[in-house]
Amino acid sequence: MEPVHTSIADKADLVLIAPATANIIGRLASGICDDILTCVLFATKAPVLIAPAMNEKMYKHKIVQEISKN
């Protein structure tokens, strides 16, 4: 039996994170893969869209901006 996160990742045509909190963006930028969402994101070959949802000051932080470039 295939693990759930890789099964979901393989079936995805697109992965959308909405709302994407500063927490999830920071975890992605740091390579932290410790829940179903981050496991799917790191396992998928599908495009990933991130829709940030946070205070403007938080959005302008360099980590958030860095991951937004990718």
C-alpha cells in the first residue's frame, strides 16, 4: 500500500495553499516536512501555488519574499 502523502502528491495536477500562513511558508522555506501538507508539497511534481494570508509587515519579511520568488 502506498503512503497517503505520496498517493495524493502523485494524483495532483496542481497544489494550492490558500490561505498560506507565515508559519507554513516559513516551514517550506526551511525544508520542514512534518505534517500531511508539507509531505504532499515535498513529494509532488505538480505546480504549487501559494496564496499568502498575513499582515502586510509579515508578508514583506525576507523569508516570505524569498519563497514567493520560487
